Amino acid sequence: MFMGRRANDTPPPFLPLPSAQLLCDMPFFPPTVTVSRAQLVVHEGSLRVEAVEGEEVVLPAWYSQNGMKPSLKPDPPPYVLWFLEQSGKEMEQVLSYLNGVLLSKPRISLVNSMPSGNVSLRIVQLQEQDSGLYRCSVNVQDQGKSMSDVGSLELDVLVSPATPSCHLHGVPRMGTNVTLSCLTSRSKPAAQYSWERLPPRAQFFFSPAVDSIRGSLFLTNLSASMSGVYVCKASNKVGSAQCNVTLEVTSGPKAAVVAGAVVVTLVVLVLLVVLVLLYCHREKMQEEPANDIKEDAVAPRTLPWPKGSDTISKNGTLSSVTSARALRPPHGPPRSGALTPTPSLSSQALSSPGLPRTNRTQPPTASPALGGVSSSALSRMGAVPVMVPAQSQAGSLV
């Protein structure tokens, strides 16, 4: 429906405009102008950055200019320098951007192409020796004036634990104590160690059995049920690694110990046998010279008996006149006509000092003795007659 204005409608009243005089009478407040000095500031995204070895990291940094007036003439590019400061070493320059030329060490570069207000540093394939304090220096030109600022941040490269080595210390016999050791060669920060036994008899170990700093596990009063595979895990905030050792609890000494004992016993027995043989051989060598009859030895002489000196008395005794001097052989060779009488079996009996002497004297005989000495001559020489018991044919004394 179209709605029009009626004839008796009057237009709305108009508000009067202020006069020019009123505008002139109003106070005037000039605008406030803040004048600031030009300033360059380098900003860091973080004062401390942590990264893992082998990865890459970005050290955030940028700069800003305050109070700089726009200029029709472009300003020259900024100068950017990065330095690395490490404990005990001199400060080292790792990157420079001067007069549009970029120079840097291997694995180091800028995130953005220059010129740019972002001067963040990128490091790839991180190594532990990359840790340290990094300083960024920026210098710019503003209408012929030089402005500079320096920012710094710290980089800490963390290292995951290297594969540890596990060892068994002690003899794993029943009732004894052993120690399992675990140690890694590299870890930053220092690794913490934990031990567990794998199924079917899974078990976790805690302090005081486990030394989490040194990586030792103490097992006391071993039993057969404690045999199994024990796993050591070395871990820190960036990674972990593990190793294992097999524990076999035996009821006796190991096979090597048994074999060693057997070998020692055999050696001792062999030495004893050798000593006994040497001793027997020595005794035999000492007895052989006493029993040995030399073929070239002279046989002992048969004592001669004079014919007239051996008579058998009526009572069955043998009277014999002997003398030590008479038994000696003559100094000269025997005469060819002299005969050596052979005493009979009855005349070879041994003298008995216990038999009584006889008072009967035998008449001297003319029969010569060995070497031509007669019985009368023996009497004159002082020979003493001795009664010798006679022997029968059977060899017994009569």
C-alpha cells in the first residue's frame, strides 16, 4: 500500500546551525606529537633451546626498527653476524652476512633469504659439540646513521643413550650372590637404569636391589627359580637403549671348574707315578753292583790241606794242625813235582771253637804240605792244633 503525504502535513522543524562566531569562540587544542629516537632491537624467541643429536634446530631471532623515517633512497642491507661461545674456548664466528655476501660454517645457514628482518639461524645434523651460547649481532644504516644490537640464546644438544653393555659378576651357584652390571658409554643427560626379567617368570626390580645411577642389580641367595634372561634399560629424556644377560643358576661348579679339577688330579697322579718309577730305578741301580760277578775276577784259591795233618781219631774226630801263616801261599812259584792234595768231604768241615782240645800228639809225617811245608815245620812255627768235628757222608756232624 502506497503511503503519501497529506495536504495538511507540516514539514519537520530544522535545527539552527551554529554561527561562524560560535565556531571561532570554541577553544582549539592542537594535536599531541610524540617524537621518539630511532632504535634497533634484536629479539630472541627463547633464551634456551634444547635439541636432539642428529636432528636439526632453528634458533629464532629477528630485529625491529623504531622511529625510523621512511626514506626515498633505499638503505643498504644490514650486517648480520652469528657467534658461538663455549666454556673454555674462544668465541667463534659461525655465520656472516656482509655487503650481500653470506658466509657460514658447514651445517649452518639462515632461515630466510637476505635482506630480511628475520635472521633466525638453522643448524642441521646436530652434534653434541654444537652446544653453547649463540650471539646474533645486527647492524643497519638509517639516513647515514649506524644502529646495532646484539641478542643471545643458549643451545643444549641432548644425546640419547648409546647401547649399554651387560655383564655378570660372580659364580651363579645355588646359595651364592651375584651382581649384574649395565653401563652406557654416551648419554646426555646421564641415563637412568632399570632391570627386569623376561617371561615366563617376568619380574621388575627396584631399589635397593637396583642402583639406578650405576646400573647394578644385586641378586642374593640364588636359587634355581631365579634363572632367566635379565634386561637392563638405560633411558633419559630423549631416548633409551637396552641390553640383556642370561643367568643360569647351577647346583655345583661349572663344567670348566670340573674339567680343571680333573686335569689337575691327572697331572698329580702322573707326577706321583714318575717319582715312584725313578725311586725304584735308583734302588735297582744300587743293588746291581753288589750282585754283579765280573767275568775277569780271579776265583778264590782252595785252601791246601797237608796229607799228614789230617787224621781221624778213634772217637771220630778230625785233628788238624793249621796256622794262618801256613795257609798263606808261598812267595815263589810252586814246584813242578809238588802235588796239591784235595781234601775229602769230611775234611772240609768248619772249625768249631767250642770243642775241647786233645792232648794226643800226632807223630810228624814226612808228607809235604802245600808249598813243601811239613807238619813238623808247622809245629815249629807255632801252629795250634784244633779239633774239627768230622762229617758223615750225609753231611751231618759225627
